[in-house]
Amino acid sequence: MRSIPKLFGSAATVALLAGALGMLNPAAAGNDAAHAHPGAAGPVDISRSAMDLPAPPAKRAPQKVTVNLETVEVDGKLADGATYHYWTFKSVDEQTPKVPGPFVRVRVGDTVEVKLKNHADSAMNHNIDFHAVTGPGGGGVATVAEPGQTKGFTFKALNSGLYVYHCAVPLAAQHISNGMYGLILVEPEGGLPKVDREFYVMQGEIYTEQAFGSAGELTESYEKLMAEQPEYYVFNGAANALTGANALKAKVGETVRIYFGVGGPNKTSSFHVIGEIFDRLYQEGDLSSPPLKSVQTTMVPAGGAAAVEFKLEVPGNYMLVDHSLSRAARGLIGMLAVDGPANPEVYRAHQPPAQTAENVH
């Protein structure tokens, strides 16, 4: 079997790439750190599951919704053998902080009350800027909280759409790169079309003093941040986090929707699912216009979002990537594992999969 081009990096990365096309069975990519509360010994499993989002609300008139969030600074697992000191958002009832922050779901016309508590153990001031807000700083001006403080504001959700939220305390890029971002969905009147499964995926960058692949406790690099030279690109907070046992899971015949956002803070994503076509694309998170159809790749800027939908016709492992593909070798790989019967009318290989390893996308 001919070797896969060196573009794709380490043997572990090659295995993940090959496994995504059904050539190998990739091993679970970590996420086995013991759960820990903020301040407890040992790193937390920092990556949020792509399935961790609230169900669509029932059809209803606008109402008051309260969003209770807490900012937390915590050591988390960045990669196998490597940890990082993350800053992130969590809901007040979550035991373990995750990246990205909780998926917030409201309806257009809702009155949203936001309460933000900065954890008492934090070393920094934090706040929250919702891109869905019409008002100074997206709420950031009203929520600058010192450690132990709680701040808040109320806004009316005037525009439907999928929006990023993030910490905006200077240096905002530093707070975002350390994990302080998430998505808020403002559903249109009547809600979105029903799908069988929904997923929550966000892309980010992590800037460490140590080179990619280093072991131990990694530290942030202000110089690399300002030069926009990340060591790690991540889906949901950690390298290769959405693979193996933590892959997205669905079945043949189902329709799926991925809510995809880019926390950044700096890089644009060319989001692509290898082996699938977006049947419907809500470009730039716009839910008020008809979606685009039959799209291969969508560009999502830092601080932007998009929703994509497609029907699963063929079983197998489908790889989530940024089509700036060098980033796959720095941790930016996700998997959608699809179970079900073969569909040779739609797709069939002419030879065993092991013979096609050289043809990695």
C-alpha cells in the first residue's frame, strides 16, 4: 500500500484520516481524563459532546427566557499527554466545564434575561458578548464581572439566526483562544424544519509556547496569538476530540443538522464533510432566507456560524474538516459515524477498502 502524503502529519492523524474513509478502525482519540470540578486535582475532559444541545422548543408565542451562565478557569486535556489552562463558560447546573460553552436556544421575539457569574477562583475579569443582541457590546458592557461577581442584562431577540457568543474583556482574542465562546440559536417563528438529529460543533485555535505534539502542561503564547500562528486547531476544544468513541453518531436514512460556529479568534474555516453534500445550507447563520442547496464546502468566518443539513444515504465514517487541510495535522478532525445497511445503488467500492488508502481526500 502506497504511503499517504506527508501533508497529513503523524501516523495517528493518518489513521484517523484513513478511518474516516472506512480504511481503518481509528482508536478513540483520548477524552479519558477523569472528570473533575473546577479547582480539583487533575485535568477535566474539556471537550463538549456534539450531541450536548437542548431539544427544539415547542411551538409557542414569545416568552421570557433566563440564561444563567458562569465563567470558569480550569485545567483541561488538550491532547493525549498534554493539558492546557482553559477559560470557558458553563451553565450553573453543569458539573464539569466544557468547550464550547452551552448551546443557548431561544425563539425570535423572546425576552432574554442573562445572568453571568464569574467564578470566585478566576484570576481574570470576564464578560459575555452575544452577537444576537442589539445593544452596547452585545451585552459585554453590562457583564464585566470580577472574580466572584454576578452581572446581567436583558435583551429582546429581534432577529432569528445562529450567532456566536464570546468573552470580550481585553484582550478579547486571548479570552476567546482560551475557550470562551459558544453559540446561541434564535429560532424563527414556527421553528426550523424537523430533522432526526442535531449536532453542535465549533472550531477554535489554541496558541501554546510549546510546539504541537509536546507533552505535559502547555502554556499560552501571547506572541503566537498576536502573530496569528496557532499550534493547535480544534473542534470542541481539544485535538481530535470528536473522533473514536466521541464521534457524532447517526443512522442511514436519517437527516442531520450541524450547527457549526467558529470561535476563532482569528482564522476563517472552510467547513466540509468528506463524502457528503450539504442538501441545505443556512449561510452565515441566516434563518430568514431560503437555504442554499447542494453545497460542497462553506466558508465560515471567525465569529460567524452556519447550519448545514443533509440526509444520510450510505453507511460509513465521514470526516469533518476545515478544507484548509494542513490543519487536520494539528488536531482539526471530527467524525460522523453512520450505521445501517449498504446502499450499492448510491455507492459501492470496486475493490476492498484497504486498496484505496492512497486516495485519501
